[in-house]
Amino acid sequence: MAPLQSGTCLSHYRIIRQLGAGGMGEVYLADDTSLNRQVAIKLLSATHASDYEFRKRFSREAQAAAALNHPNIVTIHGVGEQDGRPYIVMEFVEGATLRECIPPEGLPSDQVVDIAAQICEGLAEAHRVGFVHRDVKPANIKLDTGGRVRILDFGLARRGQWDQLTRPGTTVGTVSYMSPEQILGKEVGPASDLFSLGVVLYQMITGRPPFSGEYEASILYAIVNDQPRPLAELRADISPRIAGIVARLLQKDVEQRYQSAGDVLHDLREPTLPISERLPVAEKSRRKIPYRRYVVPFALSAILLIVTWLTVFRGGDRTSAEKSVLAVLPFENIGPPEDAYFADGMTDAVTMRLAKVGDLAVISRASSGQYKGSQKSLRDIGAELGATYMLAGTIRWDKTTRDNKIMISASLVRVEDDTYLWAETYDRVLVRVFDLQSDIARDVTRAMKLAIGKAEMRALQMEPTQNLAAYDFYLRGNEYFNRSWERRDIESAMQLYERAVELDSQFAAAYAMLSRGHSSMYWEYFDRSEQRREAAREAAEIALQLQPGLVEGHMALGYYYYHCHLDYVKALAEFDLALQDESSNSDLYNAIAAVKRRQGDLTGAAEFFTRALELDPRSHLKAFDVGLTLGLTRQYAEADQYLDRAILLAPDWPLPHIYKAWLPIFRSGDTTTARQVLAAAPDRADLVSSKYYWWLARLIETDYKKVMTQTTPGTDTVAFYLHKAQLHRLMNNHRREAAYADSARVIIEVLIQQRPDDARLHSYLGLAYAGLRQKENAIAHGMQAVQLLPTTREAFDAPFWVINLAETLVIFDEYDAAIDQLRLLLSIPGFVSVPYLKLDPLWAPLHGQPAFEALLQSVI
């Protein structure tokens, strides 16, 4: 059938030109005449169009795929049919396909890793909701003009198990990327996509696919039976680590292959063990892990950036003024350099045990750990951390002896007068490593003349697990979990916790942290399913069944109640139980503070956030939380100091820069200072992909076209579309506004069917309908959002839905109702102030309204 000509119309889409063609049909660039935007249309071939069952299934699955909401997946706007031929309407992405970008000699290794990681991000999201792509290949991977990877053709994917849409071998290009199970007609799952990803990586590295032949049959045979030529023979500059990843992706046996895109992403971005030591889960369950092989990697706890410290940030009145405050410095490795990680791990373990002593306040491991290798005096370090005592030591692991001896020399110093109060040398065999940790912790408490109860002594002596390999995975999981709130870090942590409990099904603390991961996935809106909530509850309950009274277990259950149900009373009860047994746990104080902030108790929240920061004085996250909370109470000068502290500790993190720029806006409408704050942020701090920056940009930059070119999609695609719609409305370009609002609507309407009680989705959908000028729907969803989650129930996120409702009301000239919402926001702590209301162009239509002018004269 001849290609469609320019000017041909499919419904309200006018064809501009053909972009490409393949076995499934043709792809065209078209104008969406109803929404004045360009789209890509994939028109299915006549062969597939003649199959009624295919057409029916295709339409159903394409509509379901429209729910995929991820920056590395091209958005599907809808489906249609023309003259019996179904078509899919997709977001048009300017750029080139990966096939067009791979040179004959292959891509640079760093670019290979970056592209592969982005593909994994998109595949992980698709697999999470049940989609298998089935046709991952360079032609279906596009690099937009900003370098972002976008996966195409998820409308041709299928949820769950299904029969093949396409017969194997329709084109040589597609055949080359098929998995062995696809070719053999076996069940196809996420691992099939990962095999195809391995083929793509191999081609990116070498410039050619790993399996080739003159005829399709020979290619099919090679995929099922032959091993590709080793990468080392084709690219000398490719590291063994990357070669190992590709080799595992290309395993013929599904069980020996990677089982999730998240696992691949983890190995691409954060290599901590040699690939040869990372066995597939199925193989690990069949093999006995050599004791010596895994005992050593204790040292993988998080170490933040080493930064200059300011004396002003030592903290004021300590909440633990009546307690001795101890900082455990990283033990110095005096053995071979490759054993440094073992010294770090021992430091971490001793710190955790000492934190269980009730009469002792112990500085967080994350803060003390930043002084590894420091040349500062103990007195200076103690002053910076606010510690009264310092524990320091050296460690040597002697692997030349039969029993693998560990020798530690430890000393306790009083910071005030730099006096050594105690010193001891320990000589133990490796298999007594947990006893060694307990002995050091016990002797330190005796030297400090602290009274230790029976329960505390049992806690000091408790072994978290007898499986040292499981302990290693647990520590590495903690490293990722404490790194950020980003999805990839949470998922990486959970994968490591899962490995820990696979190796030791009695490892209570690992189950507790696995529960924390599930709760965080739900809380951060990465997965709001009932299954996710149940997984969080189940893992927490297992932890407490295995070890009643476990601090980590009560914390996990508390976070389950908090993050998954907003049940603040039950959450605080669990946190209080944990705090009784571990009063030096900075994360517990942080959790209590977070709940109090959600309850609207900002004074209590600030107090507990400050306590958390005192115990973890070099935590950028905790410093930010104090600053954020003080800002919500409109104590802007105090908030500014803590944001400076967060920036000092983590200059690459965008949020402190952005919120610090908001403060002069809230305080006095000072856009000049706000611009200066943003200009001072380092380029590597990715400000422009944060929705908090998007909202700020419309206030400090009057050239909205410039704002649109400066802002880039982040992890919230819907919010980005609404941001674009908002800017076009401010430029009086309703057709463009409607186009972006409709893109958001398509995604939200599918998601809201799955989560009908999600206030955020209703709030977003209200704004989307407002952009389409559907007044009744817009106001109804905006009102439903604030009813589902009123500010009296949730004092942190809920005010945003009130702001969105006020914006919607203004769009439809419902000024009095909008002013009522703004009045509410001024009456409670939050992100609204009179100077801000005067400045934001969203509220420009309200100027001159008597009620609004009176509101601006109010003193809050």
C-alpha cells in the first residue's frame, strides 16, 4: 500500500511527511489540528489490519500503555483507525534513533553506560506495571535533542503473558534482537527485554550486533546456540565490568540472566563487587557461599562529600546536654590498601552498637564517617561534631595466618582537654568478628563509666545475622537507602535487602529495611498500588516476629502507618517504642519530626528535626528538613542559615538552592536575590528538571519562552506538561496550552482509574481540564482533591492541592472562591505569603478585586 501523502487527514491529524517504515507499518509526522501540536503517528500495516483479533487487542493494549508515565518512555496520546487500519498517536520527539547514532567503531564507553542506564530506567518502569516491550532495538530507542533517551513503541507491547503479536523473523533487523525464548515460542517476560538490551549494548560498543548471518535462519540459530565474540577482542578499552554486564544480559538460560532492569541499572551505575562475584539469584540458592569470600565487604556504608565545615553550624543547645556525646571516627586501615573497606565496616558496626546505650548520645555514622583520612586534630573534629568524647583506632586484617586474624588498637579521648582516657588492643580471628564489635562497644562504655542495663548489654552482644554475605548486602542497601529520595536509589537498596534475606531468611533487620523501601516507593508516588502497601506491612511484621522489640522493626511499622495510611497516631506509637530502646537514633527523631510536620505541629517538628541534625550534624538531608520546616513557619532568616548548611554539605543537590531562592520571594518578593541564589548554584546541580524550580521560574523570569527552553522534564511527566500548559496560558496561547493540558489528561485519566482516591491525581486532572477550559470537570476534580486530603489531615502536601484549586478557580473567573482558598493558605503554615501573592502572575487577574486587595493588606 502506498504511503500517505502530505495533507492527508486521519481524523483531526494532518499528515506532514513520512518519518520511516518497517515490518509493523509506517510512521508519520502529523499536525494535531484540534490541539495545535505535532505528533508522531504509527499506522499499522495492511497485513496486521486484516486480523480482527489483532486490531481489537492492539487497541486495548495501546490504550493501557498510555498509562506509562516516565521521562524515558515516549507518551502515547491515543489510538484510532482509518480505512480498517489501526494507528497509534504518540508524542513527537525531535532527535535521532540510536540506530542512526551508532558509528561503525561503536560509541565511547561512558556514553554507552549513560544510554544503557536510561534505557534501564524506562524498562524498569514498564516492567513494574506489567509491560514487556518485546522489540527493544536501536530503531526503537530515540535520543532527543537534549540527549535524553526515549523508548518507542510501547503501544505494541503487551501486559503479562500473551501470544506473539509478530511472527519471528518478519525483518532481519527485528530478528537480530530477539531473545532465545522468543524464537523458541516460550513464555516471554521482562528477562526477554533484557536479552535484547544486551544485544543493543553489544552493538553500541562494537558497532555491530552479536549475532549475525546471511539469512534469517542463521541468525535465529546463532541466537539460540552460539556465543558472541568476546567484547575484549573487539574493544580493548571496554572494562571487564561492562563486558561482564553484557555477558550476563546475553545468557541463553533465562535463570542465569539478569532478572530485572533495576539490577542492570545498579551494576551499571554503582559497581561495588566484581561481576564474577555477582551470581544470579537462582545459582546463589544452590551454592554454599565461601565464608572468607564475602566476610570482607563490610565497608560499604554511606560516606557523604568531604566538605569544609563552618563553626557556626555546630548546633546550639544540645537536646542531649545531660548525656555524654561520642563520635566514633573511621578506624584507620594499617594493612594493605585493598582492606580499607573492612576498616570502614568495623567502624560502622561499633557505632551502631554504641548507639543502643541509653545514657550515651552517639553522633551518626554518616557524619563521623566524613572524617576518614582527615588531618584535623581530635579536638577540632570533636568541636565540629559537637562531641565530648572521640573513639579512634587502627585496624589490620592479617590474611597470612590460618585463622585470618584481626588486630585493632582503639583509644578513647576526651575532647575538652585532649586527654586519653582508655586504650586497648584486640586480637581476634575472623569468625569472631561480631564478638569483637561487641567487646569494643562494651569496653568503651565501661571506660566512660556508663551504667549498662541487662537489655542494653544484650543489645550490645546481639548478632544481626550469622551470614556475613547477607550482612554485606544489608550494609550496601543502607548506603543506597540513605543516599537520596530518588527512585533508582530506593530500588537499588531494596534489591540488596532482598538478596540479604535470600541468604538469611531470619535476618530481621534486613526485612525491616525492605519494608522501609516498599513504604518509600508508595510515599514517593513511584508505586501507589495496594500490593506495595501490603508488601511494606508484611516485611515489617516479619521483622518483628523474628525479633520482637527490634528498633528497626518498629521504625519500619511506623513508616508503614505513616507513609501508606497517614495514620499518625499509630506511626508515632511505633516510633516512640523504638526511641525507648535507642535514644541516639537520629533517624528516629527525624521520623517523629516528619509526622509532626504532617500533623501541622511545626514547632514540634522543628524541635525534633533539630535533634536529628545534632546527632547527624553533617547530613544535608536533615539540615534541609530543619530549614524547610522553619520556612513553613515563615522564620525565613533562620531557615536560610540551615539551607546554607545543606548547600555546604551537598552543593550538587538542587532542592536547597531552589528553596533558598524561594525564601526572598516569600519574605519580600525580592526576585533579584532569588536570581543571585540560583546563579550561584553549580552547573552540576540539575535545577531545571525540578518542578519546584518550574514554579519559581515564572516569577523571576518574564520571558516565558525562555523559561520553556530552560526547563526540562524531570521524574514527574504530568507536572511538566501542566507547567508547559501554564506558561502558554500566561502567553495567551490557548491552543498550545490545551495541547499540553491534554497530554497530561491522557496520562492522568488512566492512572486515576487505578487510584480513584489519590488526591494528587484529582488535583492534577483539575488543572488539566482547566487548560482545556472544561469548567465543570476542572472544578469538580480540584474540589475532590481538597476533600480527599484536607489541610486539617495533612499539612504538608495538601496545601498544594488548595493552590491548584485556587488557580483553577481564577482561570474560570471564580474570583471570590479563589480568594477564599488563598485566605485559607495564609492562615496556616506553608508556602504562601502576601509578598508572593503580589508577585505571582497566576494571581494577576485578582488585582483590583476588593477582597483580594484587603487580603494583601493583611499581616500574617
